[in-house]
Amino acid sequence: MPCWSGSRNGSSGRVTGSDMVKVVTLFLIGMLVLALFGRLRMPGRHRKARCPSCGRPLIGPGPCGCGARG
Ligand SMILES: [Zn+2]
């Protein structure tokens, strides 16, 4: 029995389909968790304020370019 010892007969260095499914699933779960955390951390910061005068979205806390006070 020369070459049949040990478990190097296949599933050692190969990426099988189930392994790929596992990796993709973990990746998707990680992305979901990141998205959820991003939403929970800053709930209102990304909401775009709009100028009450001209209706353009305000960038930053400063006044609008049209001169109206934001
Ligand atoms: Zn404006």
C-alpha cells in the first residue's frame, strides 16, 4: 500500500463549491452588517437639507448660495 496513506487525496488544496458559497455568504452578511451600522450611527446626518428659498440642497451648515439664510 504505497500511496494511500493520509488524507491528501483530494479535498485539501481545492476550493469546492460549498466553500465558495460559504465565502460569498459571509461577505454578504458582512456588507449587510456594515450597512446597518452605518445607518444606525448617523441617522439624520445624510439627510439633505434644502434651501427654503430656492429649493436647492444645502451642502454643509453654511447659508445657501442664493443669499437666503439656511
Ligand atoms: Zn437658496
